[in-house]
Amino acid sequence: MPTVPLAERRLRLLHIEDSDLDHQLILAQLQRAGLRFEITRLDTLPDIESALDRPWDAIISDYNLPGFSGLVVLDIIKQRQLVLPFVLVSGEIGEDTAVAAMRTGASDYLLKNNLARLAPALLHAIESCEAQRARQEADRELLKSKQQLHELAGHLQTSVEMERAAIAREIHDDVGGSLTALKFDLAWIARHSKDEDVQQRVQSALETVTSAIESSQRIMHNLRPAILEQGLLAAVQWLAARFERRTGIATAVRHVGEQFQLPPGVPLVAYRCAQEALTNVSKHAEASKVEVELSMEGGVLTLEIKDNGRGVAPGDLSKARSFGIRGLRERAATVGGWVDLSTGPQGTALILSVPLRGVIAALDFDDEDDGPSPASQGAASDAAGSPAVAAHDPSSWGDL
């Protein structure tokens, strides 16, 4: 819809003036300029405050009024956070006063003996304020859009985790159960057959089924880290141990403070953050050492993953399809947290911070947790056959 030019609009004007003669001069000047307007004159502060509840296109105000000044009205407008053109008109106004009025928010100021530029100044003030309102509205819409995108990202993260959990349950109940039954059947055939060819085929089939079970366990755990039921610290230690065995990168886990019963959602966010950070280290960092620190101090959960690799190039994070860190930030925001990333020649540090609210019960860490992490203790163990790994694997179906 096209915008009506200001010169053709019927303007709603509030004139703050105690002199009827000066009011008539203002009217004559605006009429001479060809403006279409409706104007209301007020000269008492209560009436003016009441009038500010109504919509106005602009305010023209005298400076000296009975018991108050035009700057008082300007302060009221500012306190109410109104975006209104305010043109100050006075018979005598010093330069300092004029400058103070402009700093306070006046659109313009004129002397009563020079009203020739009143109409242009008024139209310019209205245009400026309308542009300001448009910018504010655009900013509000942008903020609303960002909030909606943030809420959508949080909803998608939650939906993804729920879908992962559902798939993990199906793998455990259906695939895992079927593979276990098949393994038992193959073992029965092996016990009851004396044929050497059958025995060889059975052993080969058992190895295939065992490999399938191990793959299912790995997939299921990646989908749903049930190790979190043992606490965030245990889950991070287990994740670091697997990372060290898989990559050969020395990984140490340490903690500061106490272990807490965390609010729902926080442990999974922290675990996924550590998982994504370690994945990035293995893919890009070319590091030989990783340090993971989990702390709980001042009601804030902090997880830091630091490596001694080559760092992140300045342009890498701004790539169009660089979603890793962005995804972590959106995930952290779902629990009121944030992610910071610092990088340099000595490596990269990713820090997750989550302020915790409500009553959180504190549990003391075991003293032995101050020693080397499971990652350091289990570096030489085999991932599939180590009893230590099996004990920590929440997706294990047992030794079949």
C-alpha cells in the first residue's frame, strides 16, 4: 500500500503554549505552508500528561510555560519511551539550553521571530521519527524471528534425541534380541553336531553374529548414551577412554568441585558437546593430547575440552556450511547455557557453561577420581574384549 506523502496527510499536532497570540502565529505559519492538520493547544502539565496517552504526529512546544518548561515535557516523553517529534519554539532560548534540549531528545528548536522554517523542520522531524519507528519495528521483528528460530532449533534438538532414543530401544529390543537368540541357536548346533564342516560354518556364523552384536551396541550407544544414567562424570570418562583407544590421542579427564544431580537435559547437552568436540579434534586438530575438565563452581557447570593441535583458522567458523559450533551453541541454549571457543597456535579450547537453577543435591566425588582418567588407564585395552569396557558399556547385552 503506497505511503501518503506528509505534505498531503492530515497531521495531528499538539501545541504546548500558554499564549493564544503565539498559538495563532503558529497556525498561520503552518497554513501558509499548505499543511493539513488538526491542532490542540494545552498549557497545564496534568492536561499534557493525559494528552500524551493519545496518538500524535508531532508536538510543538514553547520553552517557558507557567510552572514548568518544555524540557519537563520532553523528559516525560522520554520516560514513557515515546517516539514523538518534538519541536521546541521559544522567544528567547540560549545556545546552551538549545544544545541541552537536542541532547535530551528534541527534534529541533526555533525562535518565535523566525518561524519561516517551522513547516520544513516539522516535516523533517516527523519523517525522522517515522524512520526510527520503522527501524525499531524491524528490530523487534528480527528479535522475534531469532527467538522463533532459537525455539525451533531447540525443538528439533529435542525431537532428534527422542527419535534417537526410540531407534536405540528398537535396536536393543528387536535387533539385539534376535541376534542373541540366533547366537544361542548357533551355539546349540555347535554342541550337537559332530560334522567338521558344520562346526566350521557354525564358528564362522558365530563370529559374524558377534560382530553384528558389537556393531549394534556401538550404534545404540551413539544414538542414546545410557552411560549418562551413571552420572555425567562417568559418561565423560567413558567417552574419553573410547576416544583415546580409537585415535591414540592421549586424553586426560579431571574434575573440580563436587558431583551434582543435574537438572534434566543438562547431562545430555554436556555429553553431546564433549562428543562433538572430540570428533572435531580427531578430524581436524592433528593433536597429540586432549584435556577434558568438568567443574561445578558457583552454581555453574563448566565443561572444557582443550587440545594442543593446530587451532582453527579464522575463516573456518564463518563457512556457510560450518554447523558444528553453531549446533552446539543452539543445543547449549536449550538449557540456558552457552559455548565459547578460543583458538591459537597452541591449540583450541571449547568451553560449555550452564548456570544451574533450583535446589541441586551435592554428592562428594570418590577420592580415587583424582587419579588418572579411565582414558589413560585403559589405553592398551581392546575395545571389544576388555572386561573394563564391558562393565562401562550401557548398551551391552552381556557375554553371550
